[in-house]
Amino acid sequence: QVQLVESGGGLVQPGESLKLSCAATSDIVSISTMGWYRQAPGKQRELVAMITRYRDTYYADSVKGRFTISRDNAKNTVSLQMNSLKPEDTAVYYCNAAVEASAIDFWGQGTQVTVSS
């Protein structure tokens, strides 16, 4: 059973940084498109950033220039560096692994990010 475990969430002030990490319990990262999603209270889950096996990246317009996604296939991890955080970035952040060329995907349990003064 594949598990994705997120870490690194917390409470920060506007303008500060956080780095989220997602560790997979099996060798799934190297064959998957890895993504970070978030869900704020009362809102739908939305894609924040993703990175393919070939390290092509995509960012939501709201985070471009502030967030950076990266992957380490050898360590089965994916990270999200979040800089210049804003209150509207407050949400539960989820890690997703979508196995390429398949309909299989996995989700982490989520980690809370709160940006508040």
C-alpha cells in the first residue's frame, strides 16, 4: 500500500516562507507526475503546482514566482518551497502522485498552512 506523508506545514506571518515535503513509502515518485493541491475552507481543492517525470513544471497563476516544486526520485520525495506567503495561501495542502500512463493516483493526508499576522 502506497502512502504519501506530508510535513512542513505551520503558522507563519505574511511574507514569510515555508517548505512542504512529501515522502512516499514506495518507489512511486520516479514513475509519477507529482502535484501539490490545496483546499481552503468552503472552497474546492485546487492544483497549486505539479512536476512530471521529465521535470516539466506547472504553477497556478496565484503562486507563480513565489512557489517552487522539486522532486528527488532517489529519496522518493517531492517538495514545495513557498516564499512571500500571503493570507490567501492559507489552506490544507495535499500531495498527489499520479502514476503516468495509468489511472492510478495516491493522496496524502494533508498538512495545514496558515498565513496570518
